[in-house]
Amino acid sequence: MISFPVIIPVKTFDLAKRRLSGILQPPERAALARTMLIDVLNVVASVVLPSNVIVITSSPEASGIAKSAGTQVLQEAASSDLNSAIEAAARHVIVQDAGGFLMLPADVPEVTIAVLHQALVALDQNGSLVLAPAISDGGTNLLACRPPHAIRPEFGAGSFAKHLAAAERSGLTCHVLNSPELGRDIDSPEDLARFLDRRTSTLTDRLLRDLRRDLERDLGVATRPVPPGLATAYETQLLSGGNLSEERREYIR
């Protein structure tokens, strides 16, 4: 079994997804960020051992979800940006004597077992760097490095082009993984509308439809608050031992 540590940086939920503030209230955005993390963890834990997953966060709530899934938790300084968080996790990986790592964001709920396995195989066999571009904004939705310090992360506007340029400057072999499942994150109202159009079997899809039945029809209308207990109901569906429900497995085949 090919295995590299999988790093998942997670923002504090109450600060997440501010670009959706025009259509989702703060508790709704927090519930969305929380549920996307659960979807991602469910898939990742079916590809690598949960103990080989590193969630780096300053959020006690995210830490609790990660620990309940059996993953490692690396405490991040509250003031850290994404690049600093990934560099800190990469240093942790080096200390653990791992040959490389794979970084995956927490907001790609459509990620599948097959595409993660493909990324790990590419890292193991084909080169020092594996990248997956974000479809909508030129970002990077997967960064895999071998060794862990192969390049410095440059997340932000146009990060995919920056990472490609860094690989070229360093003479690294780079494998680009053009994956719709990895390329689709949820940052903007347009991303959210397209996600709902696809009607996936994810917890994220179910949450969004429960939050607002007519969200697909009118993204410009403020949504209702999260019903009491709704977010925690989705947390209970984080499955132990890396085993997915039959419904979820059918989706990711």
C-alpha cells in the first residue's frame, strides 16, 4: 500500500467561507466548513491510515472532529496563514522521517478514493511534485511533494502557476492531475450553485439542501439560520475506522 502523510489545513469554522456571506449566515458557513471537512476525512481515511493523516488547525472544534476520526492533530498558531501552516506541517513530516506528503484542502467534498490513490501513485512513481488545479480561480487543490521540502508552498491568487514555475526553476518532475473532483471547491456563490446542480451523495449536499431548499433557485436571498442541532447531527456521521457507508461508496467508485 502506497502511503504518504496527508496534510489537511483547517481554518477556524467561524472564519471560514466569508465569500459566501451574502447568501449564508455565519452559523451556516460554519456548518458548511465543518461538514466539508467530514466528507474529506471520510474519503482520506479510506485511502491511508487515519494515523497517517495530519489535520493542522487552531480550531478546538476541528481538532475534536479530527481526533474522533483517529487522525493526528497539529496545533497551528491562530495568526498563521495557509502557507505557514503547510510549512509547519511539512517540518513535522520531516521529523517523522516521511519521504513526502500530500496536502489536501478541507473544502473539496467531491474528492474520491480513486483520485487520491492516483495522486499517491503519481507521487511514488512519477516525480517529485503532483499538482491539481482549482477549476474556478487558478488555485491549487492538491500539492504533493517528495521530499517534503521540494518546493515552498505559494498558496494564494494564481498559486497553481506559481507552483508550476517553482517546480521548473528547481528542475523537478511535476505531474499535473486534472481532476474535476479535486478541482471543484466551494468558495463562491457560483461554486455552491454548481455543486448543488450535480446532486452528489455527500453530507455537504444534504446539509445545504436542509439549510435552504430553494438555494438553487435564488442564491441572492438570505438563508434561514441553522436549525438547532443540525450541525452536530452531521458530525455524528463521521465514520470510524475509515469505513464509508454503502451510499458514499457507491458515489466514489
